[in-house]
Amino acid sequence: MCGAHGGNTMGFARIELTDYANKVINVIKAKFNLKDKSQALNKFVELFGEDVVEQEANHAYVQKVLDTAENHLKKYSHRKMTLQELDKLCGVE
């Protein structure tokens, strides 16, 4: 669950699942060929968690975005697009 966001800290919990939740976790486990329900629960949160809680970007991701913006400004400066150019770009003429 690293990637562009979040870290690798672990929390441990003993949980009780409803029959339906257990079925969902088992399907996730099978679908993604995971070794246990813990991995399946983490995958489920990875897939659907941002609908509830936005993840924080890590330093490397933020630096990548800043570098991209800086490179764009070097290449294009503060050039502005006219409304006619925007219409043409969007296919509205």
C-alpha cells in the first residue's frame, strides 16, 4: 500500500465480521490472489477507502508534482491561452 501515498505502518486488530462482510473479504482475497484476510481487508480499503478518507501524499509524490510544475513554467513561462485557442483545443468553433 505504498505507491504515491501513505506509509507502511501496521496496526493490529481483532475483528468480528458479519456473514456478508466475510463473503466480500473472501471474494477480494480470491480475486486478487491474496494469502489471507488481512491482505484482503487492506486491498479493500486501498480500493474504496478514498471515498471516506482522503490519503495524505508522501514527500516523494509532492516533490514530483512540484518538479512537474516547475518544468512546465520553464517551458511555457506564464503564457496565457486566448478564448479562441481554448475553443479550438476543445473542438468548439
